[in-house]
Amino acid sequence: MSQELGITEKTPDFMNPYRTERDDVLHTAEAFKKILREEEKRRRKEEKRKEIIFILICVAAKI
């Protein structure tokens, strides 16, 4: 439809009338959740690595 009207590009101050500010909040919340999941995954890996090192130290101490 924009091509039919001769509009090729949005101006920097364009605001979609069908979009609400809540949409931005939802996208921000999704991004935050993704970052939080990645951080939790990283922490679990770090804890697992520490457990493995602890086990190896204990096994080495018994030998």
C-alpha cells in the first residue's frame, strides 16, 4: 500500500498508529528474560565446573 501511495521510506519521527507503548515494554521484557536465561545458564556451567574441580582435587588427595 505504501508503494501505491508513493511512500518509500519512513521518516525518523514516524509513529505507527497501531502500535502501543506496551509493545516496547514487551520487547524489552523479552530481551531481559533472554539475558537472564543466558546468565543463569552461565552460572550453572560455572557451578558444574567448580564441582568437577572439587571432585578431582578430592580424588587426587586420596591417591
